[in-house]
Amino acid sequence: MTTFKKRQTLSTLQASVQSWPDPGLEPLELAVVIPTYNEKSNVPEIIAALERTLSGVRWEVIFVDDDSPDETASEVRGMALRDPRIRIVQRVGRRGLSSACIEGMLATAAPNIAVMDADLQHDESILPQMLSLLKGRQLDLVIASRLVGDGSMGNMERKRVLLSSVGSRLSRFVCRCELSDAMSGFFIVNRRFLNEVVHRLSGVGFKILVDLVASSPRPVRCSEVPYRFRPRRHGESKLDIQIELEYLYLLLDKIIGNIVPTRFVLFALVGFIGLLLHLAVLGVCYLRFGTTFVGAQAASTFIAMACNFLLNNVITFRDLRLRGWRLLSGFLKFFAACLVGAITNVSFAGFLHNAGIPWYLAGLSGVAVGSVWNYGVSSVFTWHRTRSRPAATSSAASLSLSKDPSSHDV
């Protein structure tokens, strides 16, 4: 090695050593996890707000971005080049607020982890108070609540206030502690508690707080701090019925998920609705309009299958929802799967009945086998995960993303 190269190598090593963290610095105390989707305009403001309020705390912020079309990740990455406390986790092909929060919480070594929105509706100024309470009383969770003390929902729409109230009441069926504001998306969790529950988390929907509390095998040590919910400054909220369905799915998963797959239960429920519709259409066509039984049976079967397919697409397989031409091809695959399932159903029921099994047990067994077949085949061939295209190359792709993972208070 030449003298020049030796000097160049030595200079590089010295520069690297100088850039290493000073071992005398205080250890990392708090990580703030912020899930984002199309929040580019809010990123500089939320970072500045954290800088002001956490001046006495050793902190870092982790933005978990679901590949936002507005290049939120690029905005964060640019700021991270100037400030090592800022980090970015950009997810491609994965969607959902709860799962984003989980990935962010697992991506930090901090002993205490805050989760909050990027839309500036959460009052970051209470973070030091929440952290002090968590550490001082050795709690598992400290939750920012809009419903205790001088907390307030702000100018939230009446519909969202009602949804929040109903959601909090429903959470009591699965939570291991009393929460005044179970719908809050603003809290601090202790690392030890997170490690206890992380393998039980469902990662479903938008209510990560309920998921955390409901996943605990023991009563949760928690407290609440009041805050006033602020109006969103940039962008827009995308709260709709899909978020409400996701929450019900989470509750169902916490209640029966360890016994039967929640998706299969929803598939069976949709099938039951289809059965009722089938009987109603059959009765109307055959008894009311005098259609032949075969014709009425064919019409009711087709209508019931179409209804089942559309409901499963919206409810059971909502995270893999088919759109455009894939909706038509998916329906044809679903119809074929159900047709084979019906043949399996009848064949198995007939075999059991011929073997001496009572007719009603044979019939129910046939339905059960047919349902399992339909569910399995539909999961594999009708609703299956495909490779996501980059949002920058397809405007349609950006329209088919899951709902806004950056605003999860209701």
C-alpha cells in the first residue's frame, strides 16, 4: 500500500471515530413512533414541535411511512441527513396503521416508546409529563385522553364523537383495564410491557392501543393524562366505514382468534347471510312468480354467490380487496370455488347419511366441509396478495392503498 493510500485510510478511520456517539452521552430515553401516509407537509412542523417540547430528553423519532405517493419518506430522509435523531422506515407492499406502529416500536432500542399522529392533532407538549408519569410510577402505559380532567374532543364532528364513545364501550369486552379514551392513538408504552405482549398482537386495523391492552395476559398498569384534540393543519382525514369494520375485526380477533381464525368466522358469517338471501330469492321466484324450481334455484344461487363475493371482498378479505378487472376475474374464480364446494358438500353429506348418520348432522357436516373448501380455495386463488407496484409508476396503485394510516383517533 502506498504512503498516500495509508494516509487516506488513516484519515477516513479518524473521521469515522470522530463521528461515533460519545459514550459519555446520556442513553436514549424516548422514541416517538409516527405512522404516516401523505403527510409530507406536516413532517417539518412535527419535528420542530418535538424539538421544542423534548429539549431535556434524549429522544429519537421514527417515521413509518406506507410508501406515500407525496414522497413523505423522501422528506423525512432529507431531514434525517441533517439530524441523526430522525429515522425513516419506508414500507413497500405493506399497509395498515397498527402494523406500522408495531414495526416502528420494534425498530428502536429506546426503553420508552411514544406513538402519535403526524397530523399535529395530538398535543406533543404533554409528552414530558407522560414520560415522567410512566417512569415515576413504573407503569406499562400512559395514555393521552380527551375524556379526563380538562381534556377535550375539540371541534371533532358529532359523528366521530359518537363513534369514539361506542368504540370505547366495546373495548371493555377485551381490555384488561379501564380506559376512558380507548380510541386514543396517543400514548407511551414501556419496553418491558411491549415485549410481554408483542407476540400476541393482532396488528389489525387502526386501534393499536386496544390491541396492546387486550393482548396482555395480566391487568395493565396504566394512567391517563388529559389533552385537547387539535384540528388537522394539513391534508385530510380519511375516516370511513372501513376503519369501523377494521375495529370490529380487531375485537372479534381478540375474542375468538385463539380458537378459530377470525377471517374464517367472517367468511362463514357472510355465507350465512348468503344462505338467507338464497332462501328469500328462491321463495319469491318459485312461490310468488311461478318460476320453475330449477330456474328459481339457479337464479337464487347466482344472486347469493354474487352477494357473498361482494361482501367477502369488502369485509372478510378487505385488506386484499379486488378492484377493476381483478374484481371480475375474482368473481369467476369465487363462483368456480363455490361450485366445487357445493358438490363436495352434497357428496360428503350423502356419504354420511348412507353410513347411518342422522340427516341433520350429515347436512351440517356437509355444509361445514363445503365452507372450509370454499374458504381455503378462495383464500389461495381469489383473494391472494400480489406484488405491489411502486406508487410513482401507477396512479391506480395509489388509489388502491389502505386508508390513511397517519390519523387513527376516532
